[in-house]
Amino acid sequence: MSRPTPLSRRGLLGGGLAALALTGLSGCADDSTPTPVDGAADVPSGPWSWTDDLGQEIELERAPTRIAAYGDAAAALMNFGITPVALFHYIPPADDPTFEDLDLSDVAIIGEAYGELNLEQLAAAAPELIVTTSYAGEKPELMYGFKGETQMEKVRQIAPVIGVMQSGSALDVIRANEKLVASLGVDVDSGQVAEDRAAFEEASAELTAPAQSGLTLLPLYAEEAGGIWFAKAPDDPALNYYQSLGVQFADVGGKDYYWHNVGWENADLYPADVVLYSMRGSLTPEQMMEQPTFARLPVAEAGQLHPWKFKSMDYPSQTSYLRELAGWLTEDRDVA
């Protein structure tokens, strides 16, 4: 999550959707021989079962081949070779760098605001499984990406929903995704996934030397009226992983999980040599420079403001950002 997202879920479904009959929400996939998911060596035969990170035990008669997913989970699946039949997100996917290298032409976009997914379109896509991201403290009754328990119940009438926990290190989450796609028939021991893993390991090793530059990084999300949200690296799997490779992040205080929100008058609270600005709805560097307290920061005067791209938890996405980070840490200088 590279911007503040809704932590409270809003009201119940509107009248039209609430009136849908249960049968109108049920999936309509053909029960004939399944078509393998993209990237799968072979769809596993026989029953399929999965216990997700919220402890939910899902059992199906066969491995699902039609999968819908929440934004970040969808991107990870695609980079492992599985193209979802439907995708919902809290912003338009076209505006999210997470999807900048992905072809969504064959994916039904059924939601572009948090919790506002079109259930009729979801049912028409006939998914056999829905995958979302999960966070600490969540319960199966209300998972991330959905706006209320009533909506969750309606979604589950279409297909079971599983969550992949976004905690610990990026490597932990990547391996969880890898385990999931392997269960769906993707060959993770050779071929493209093996090549992507090797590239990720190489990029990780290449970051360790620039990380010793001593530069301090500060990831943030900013709004004109809302001020600045400073991100806490230990609470973000990607930032946590970069930190494990030696990258230094500002030690952000505050009692809240993930974010510490301050007004623009406190823009100088955490000195940094490099600012990473969120690419998900945050102010642009030009807009932040319109705030006098930000513009006079040494890091702002030096122009060491770089995009914080919330990359999905898979090998190719993280590899590309690891290399961007290495470049910035090599070229930027100590200004704090």
C-alpha cells in the first residue's frame, strides 16, 4: 500500500445490487474440461485445496483456472504467468505503475475505486477463485478490497475468496504467491519463473553495494490539504526487504501502523537524502514544491525526489525497482 487506503468500510450495497437474486450472482463457468491457466505446465488433476493466510480452508473439485483478483494480487499473478479473468482495484489500473508492463486487454476491469466492484460483471466473468491481499488484524468476514460484510457475502456466492498476507519481507510474500501459483499448475522450478527468480537474486545482490552509500530514504504520500504521510519501512514488505539489503530508511515515529501523518509545517520532521513519492494518487514533485516548507528542504533543493512505485510481490516487479533504487543510491549525494 503506497498511499493511505480506506481502513473503514463504507455502507451496504445500493438498492439495485442488493436486490440481485442469489442465483443471479452465482458463477456460470462451464463444468467441462478446464483450460489451463496461462503459464501452467499442466492443470493439476483431482481435488484442489488451499489454506490461506487468514486460516480459511478452501476445497474445490479441481484446481481453479478462472481467477479474479484485487489489484496488487492480480499483478503478482500475471507476473507469475496467470492472467485473471477479472480485476478490481482502488484506482484505475491504467493509472497505477504496478501495471505499467502488463497487458490488461484480456482482463475485465470490474472496479476502479475501493470496494466499488461491479458484482454483475464479476459474476459474468465466472471466476472459480478470487484472490486478494490481506493485512494484519483482518478476518475472513471482511477482507481487504471489499467495503462491507454484506458485499463479502455476495462475492462469496460467486466464488471463494482467499487472501495473501502482505507482511514481513517482500521475499516472504513472493514465496507465498509462488506457492499459490505452483498449486495452480505453474512450473516454478524451471522456465520463465526460474529465470525471473535468478534475475531477482542478481538485482538484490547488486543493490547491496549502493545501499552502503549512507544515504537515508524517506517514502511518503502527500496531499495538499491532508499533509504528508510518512511510510514506516518495517511495515511495508518491499521496503522491509530493501532495508534487509542495507538500504537506510528514516526512522518514522508515530503510533499508527504503516503511516505517520503530519501537516506541511512539519515537513522537516525526518531529514532525508532521498524522497520516494508515492505514484498512487500522491502530489507530484512539482506540486509538493509549491509547499514552502517542503521546497526549502535540502533534499528538495537537490532535486533528489524519485517515484515510489508500489510494485507487486513477484520477481519481475521487484527486480525492476531494485535496479532503479541502485541507480539512485549511486547517483544521489548526501544532503541531510
